[in-house]
Amino acid sequence: MITPCARKLGHLLLATTLTFAAFVHADEKPCTLHSGDKYYDLTPLKSSKDYQFEIDIGRKFFLNVCRGVTTDPWNTDVSESEGDIAGLIRRDHGDFAIGIVNTTLEMVDGGLMLRQSNGSPCKDMDNVRGSSAIRFICDTSVFAAGKPVVIDKFPLNTEDACHYELEWRTHFACSTGERGFLSGLFVSCIITAMILFMLYVVASTLYNHFVLRLRGPQLLPKFTLQHAHEILDVSYALLKSLLDRGSWRGRQQRDVNFASHHWTSREEEEAMFSADFLESGRESAPPVHGVSDSGEAGTQSGGEEDRTIRL
């Protein structure tokens, strides 16, 4: 039989899982694009190591996709507050940044385009900064990530160009199936299950140690339905008591019987309160002595002992 606590917890977990799956489905990921009924995703090209090749007779070109370059830039005249550098070229007097990271894809003439701007200041050009445009071409024959190639630059006949056009052939530029709601729900369920499993292991270990007073190998979590119900009941009671601290202070010794791991009955609780009330009444009531006809307290005639009347 499912306890009310377990039922409420199950409803909460179901609502959380559905909300998380809907959020994952609705949120548009960077470096992805919907074009008609096709879906494109370039995030697999994001690399922990920069793509490196040479241009202009031995100058090294470092480039990354959907993230900043991992190579340390040198004298680019681009502040960190402007963003991460998408790519750079090693030059004699400092690195030339070809633009700041951009994760917004465009569909241009049937191909994916990624534009980057606001790079290093261009030589002999006022208020002009480095920029680049990368055209990704779907090529199923390139099974790996592929490699970018510079196909044009501006100004053309100079080693200090300001704008670069690149072409990148890769199978990652081909349309792919988009992860739907059901797949998002499945992933969120797996993540939720892993989190719940870790929480159960921790809670079961603490319960075995502090409540059951077990030691050694017996501290290992128990995967039984009864054990899970006990942990849920204790966790629910502790949480409820923390939310109602005033009630918890007055009843912390009566709510849970940790020795037998069962709740006290309502009749037993009422009997405890009644006994406490009567006992406190006897201790707090002031004594009343017999009063003689003259108005002074004293002993009654006949030599009887003083009588004290308690309310």
C-alpha cells in the first residue's frame, strides 16, 4: 500500500520531470538551426583543442567553433569584456583576432554560414576591426570533423588582411534528426533517476547509522520497499517539523519513536498530554490551610494534624 507521503512525492517528481523535459525541448541550443523541416547542429565541432593550419607562408591560424579558442592570445587589442575570441592568426607584432564568438547560424544559398566580427583593429584602417565568415558545406565523404580552408581575404594582396572567408567541409554540416519531446523526457528521466538513486544511498546510510544504530557493513543501504517507506516517513516528518518549528519544539519527543521506528498513536499522545497537564496543575497550585473562626490559620480542635487542601 502506498503511503500518502510516497504518493505526494511521486506526483512532485512526475511534475518536475515533465517540466524539465519541456524546458529542454523548448530551449534553442546554440549553434543549431531550423530551416524548413530540417535541423542542423554544429555543436559536435566544438573542440577542447583548437583547429590549427597555416596561411600566408607559415603563419599559424587557430580556430574553434561555438566557443573561444583555447590558445592563449597575445597582444590582440581585444578586451575580455568584449567576449571570447573565435579565432586568431599569429603575426609578428601580436595575434590578430578574426572575430568574437558567435553561436547564431544562418542559412545562405543552401549552406550554413557563421559570421564573426569585432576582432582586432585592422592595420591602416580607422574604426575597422577584424571579421570572418565560415561557410559549412555538407560532405558525407568527410567522416571526421574536417578542416577549415581560407578561400578569400580582404584586402587581397597583403599579409595583414582584415577580413577572411573560410570554407569547411564536414558531415556535421548535413541535416540531422532533432531530439524530440519523448527523447528529452527519456533523458530527463534518466538524470532524475540517477539523482534520486544517489539521494537514496545517502539517506539510507544516514538512517541506518543514526536511527537503527547500525555499524560496519550493516550501514550499506537496503533496497527494500519497507526500508524505503521508513526513510520516506522519517524524511517527511522531519521536513514537516522543520517547517513548523514551534510545534516541533513542543513535540519532538512524542512525534517519532526512534527506538521502535513507529509513530505513537493519537490516543497515546492525548493520554501523555493529559498526564502532563494534571501533573503540572498539582505542582503549580498554592496550598490552602484550614482557617479558624478567629480568622487565623491554625490547627483544628481535637489535636488533629494540619490539613492541607490542594486544588
